[in-house]
Amino acid sequence: MKFATPRSDKCRKTSDVKTSVARRGIPCHASRVTRHNAAFTLAEVLAAMLFLAIVIPAAVEAMHLASLAGEVAARKGAATRVADRILNQSLVMTNWNNGTQSGTTTEGAQEFRWTLTSTAWAEDSGMQAVTAEVKFSAQGKDYSVKLNTLASLPGATTLNTTQ
């Protein structure tokens, strides 16, 4: 297919489509495809690169923080279940007043370090505050969960302070 040149005003060197267009009174150059070369300027390219240099590290840091928050939340839930289990077992077995106890346990694929302590409760001398602390790590940082409860010493009487 040949296109008409500006010199051929009757479009004799074109295809049948061009010839039919020329017969209807439309000039040949009106149906010609024109191309404009478009490009970015150096300033536009540099501005885009500067924008990306600012946005990409900020987006990566935001994704890192979101990932850390999700991982800590999941492990904190598991650590809370471990602490609850340790407290319940120690109260049922009545070994919570044998001093500080510690150990490790696993839940799923994670390992948790726990410590069980009991201290005298200031409000009542016959009661002890029993605390289970579970420690875990997420992405290289250490976190902990503490659960507390009250337990009465065996054979101790509690004060009734109702007025």
C-alpha cells in the first residue's frame, strides 16, 4: 500500500481506499497517518527517579512494620495461651508456692520461655499474687506476656473486709 505524496493531489499512487476517498472530495493528505515523536525531558526523568527514591524505601519500611506487627500479634496470642496453661496447671497441682519456677515449652513451631513466681499480696497476708511471664522473640526482638492471679496459701484464712 502506498501513500499519496504532497505532490499527487489526485491520489493516483494510492490504494483503492485512498482513491475512493479522493473521489469524494476529501484531500489525500487528510487520511495520512502522522506521527509525533514524544519523549520525557531530563527534568521529568530526574523528578520521577527522585520520587521513586523517596517512595520505595518508605513503602518497604511500612511493609516491614506491618509484618512485624502481625507476627508479634500471633505470637502474643500463643504466649498468652501458654501463660494461662502454666497458671492453671500450677494452681491445680498446688505447686505455685514452691518458689520461682521456669522452663520452656513449644506451641506449634515456636518455643516460649516461661517463669512462674509468687509474691505476698499487700491487701491480705493469706493470699499470694501468682505471676506467669512468657517470653518470646519476633524478628530478632524480645517480647513478653504476663498473667497474674490470686491464690490463697494452704491452711490460711482470709480476712473478710466487708463493712
